[in-house]
Amino acid sequence: MKGLILSLSILTTCLFGESSGKITFLDRQGTSLNGKLPVGGSELIVRLDDAELSGQGFVDVLVTSTIDTDGEQIKLPEISAGIFQGMVQLNFHPFRIIEDEEAYNAEVNAEFLALKAANGDEDDETLKARANDLVYKGYHEQALTRSGMPTYSEDQTSKNGVLDFISGDLIEAVYIDNVGNTHRDNARDITVSGYVEGTWLSDSTYIVTGDVYVDYNDTLTIEPGVVVKFNGNYGLYVYGSLFANGAVGDSIIFEPNDMTTPNNGMWKGIKLLYSSSSWPSKIELSYFRTSYGGNNSWPYGAVAVSNK
């Protein structure tokens, strides 16, 4: 996945003293994250241990990211002698091909009416499908410009004390102690969304937190035993090639992330879309299972094929 690195830099300087300092990411229970950002988290606790700074009161923290280039100034208060701890608010930007369902439906309806006026002899269902197809292609082209490492306007990433990030990002804490030694901790977002390619490895779990798509001329291979969990109303859109071949007793599973109260339409489904002589592709699906996918958004169904 095309990801980006978020860096959280803590800069302090002391003139005297031995090497000191440790920086750690914690969850709300005070447990180290051990390199994994909790799914759906809206905050991140940062703890700094440095006896050389005892009595200082607080430490300034600069939080920056590629999509939040101005950065956020955070103060870690001293909660006990030489121990500083504070919270960074997180703002996750999910990737969605259709970001505004109401606006999309309005465009489809307008396109349908235009087609009906020009092709009055064709039935409504055919014209509606064509309208969806035309509008959706436009939305997909716009989505391509937001894939991988999107940029956001200043009003979306204002200097408000909140760290913006997307799926797969590495959030890193860097602390330089009084003698210049660098101490680090990091936590990677373990979710996926946006542009994907390559291989999802056997017996792994992938949590989807935004629409996922395989672009033209690219390939996603999903190995046996993979579990794909959709943490919201998102879908897997395949414009390129998909090889998802499970095995007897080791199926590939697509299901909602939260199965406490399952119901139909909890995620959008797998959409296999648009091939041509200019954009050839191949699809293989075997020994797989979908649960509670598909909804009223075009193209319909838990597994849908259109112009593939």
C-alpha cells in the first residue's frame, strides 16, 4: 500500500546530565501499543520518562504529518517527577469512492432524466443502469487523485491540536535526550483503505476502514485463510485483477468487523468492474465466503460484476 509516515517529534535540550529518556505510546489502560495502533482509536497517549527534566512542569511536543504539514503543538504535563504524559487527538480520513451518497444519487437521477429524454424508447431499468455506470466512472476518476497519499485543504487540517492520518500510516515518536541520543517508539495503523495491490498473506486479518480498490493494470492476491473485516459501510472495488483462491478447510472470509448484531448490508460488497481491450484483467474467486455484505448502492449485491 502507498502509505505515509507521520512523525511526532519531541525536542528538549539540557546542558548537563547522562543519557536519559524513554518515549512510549500507550492505550487508555496504560499499556504499551507494541507497534499497533488500535482500530478506530480517536486518541493516542504519549508518555515521556526523563529524570533529567524533573520539575520542569511540561514538555512541548510537535506533531506533524504529511497531510497536516503545519503540525500541532502539544504540551505533555509532568504527572510525577520526570514523567510527562499527555494525549494526542487523532482524526482518521477514510478513503471513499462515493463520499456523499446524496449528491451521488442526485447526479445519477439527473443523468437518468437526460438519457430518458434522449432515448425514450428504452426501458427505465436499462437507462438507470447506464446512468449509474456513467456517473460512477466519473467518481472513480476523482478517487484516483485521492489515492495513496492524498492532500487536504487547510480547513481540513487546521492547526487545532488534532493529528490527521490515513490507513497504514506509521506514527512515530522521537525524543532527543540531554546528550543528543535519540529514543523512538512507533505505532502503525493496521487497517487498509484506498489503493491496494500485492499479496494479502495467508492466515492474516485485514481490517478495512474505507473503500478499497485495485486499480487498472494492478493485481491483488488474497491467500487462503485470510479474513477481511469491513469496519463500516465500505467495499472492495476491483478494476484490475483479483486472485482470491482459498482452499478446502481454509476459506477466505469477507465479513463485518463487528459481528455482535449482524444484519444484511453492513458493508458494500465486492465489486468487479470495467475491463476492456485497453485494460484487460482476470478474476479468480474460489473457496471464499461473504457475510452480511451488499446494499442498495450500485452496483448491487455482495459480489457484483459490471462490464468485467
